[in-house]
Amino acid sequence: MMTSRMTGLHARAKARERGVTLVIALIFMVALTLLGVGMVKSTTSEERMGANTRDYDLAFAAAEAAIRDAEVRVSGVWSFPSKPLSALNFPTTANNCGTLSTGTTSEIGLCFNITSQPIFTNTTFKLDDNTYSAQLGKFTGTPVIQGVATQPNYYIEIIQVPQFGGSGSLNAYRITSKGYGARGTTQVLLQEVYLQ
């Protein structure tokens, strides 16, 4: 009699153990699923950050290429014999940039600015079109950049800088360029003062 009673208790205990094992297995499955979803989200976020960084680097390189292209144009070494830019090449109207509408294609991207503000801050002379600004390679023959949404553009402004150790001033060129990444929304603006 005792044996059958023990067997019944043992069977009920075994049934309870099977239920606990199922609950523990389900808890582990939920925990592993949450861990997997978290890792997927983290990886996706890192991939997006990497893509954004790559796109910014591409836009920065494009803007840098436009600056170098403008330097080549200023120095005149893209033609033989070289013809460096001078004040005579720039538009004669103050606070103006060369444009296609004036019929002087050689003035595109050259700005005569008598204010202390860079010309690109004037919303009339947009730096992201080819009306007033010059596109990379337009004058120098520099090859286009592959993989960008839009080729970079630049302005060259003639400005006066104080002469070192003297009382006069020298002509300098303030070059402002805008580069684009693979997406048109990624843009980098660079500026430098170039002394010939």
C-alpha cells in the first residue's frame, strides 16, 4: 500500500517538474530573442553611422578638390603659357560675380567683393548652381568626381590683405567651395585665402 502511495506522489512530482522546465525554457527563449533584437538594432545603427561618415568624407574630399581646382585657375598653370588671374579678370561691378548672362563666360566664379562678408552669404549668388559659381574642371579640365550627387562648385573673390612688414596691401584670393556627398543632402563648405 505504501508503495502505491509513493508511486502516485512520485508521478505528481514528475508532472510538476515538466511544467517548470517548460517555463524556464520559455524565459530563456525570450531573453535570447531580446538579446538578438538588441544586437541587430546596434549593428544597423553602426552601419548608418559608418555610411554617414563615408558620405561626409566624400563631400569633404569634393570640396577640397574644388579648392585645389580654383588654385590652379588662379595660378594659371592649367594653360600654356600660364595665364595667372589678375584684378583685370574679375567683374568691374562691386559686390558682383561673373555670370553667363553677361556673356563673359571667363568671369564665372570670379567675384568682385568690397565688403568684409564673403560673397557666398549673399543669397543672390548661390554657390550650388552653375550661374555664378564655377564647377570643378570647367576652366582647368580637372576630371569630374565619381559617386557624388552634384559636382562641387567654387567662388574666387579678390580681396586685399595687409603686406607683411610693410604698409601696403596685396591682392589675395578668398576661395569658397561647396562639395556634395553621394546624397545631395550631405554638403561641406570650405574656404581658404590664397596668395599667389
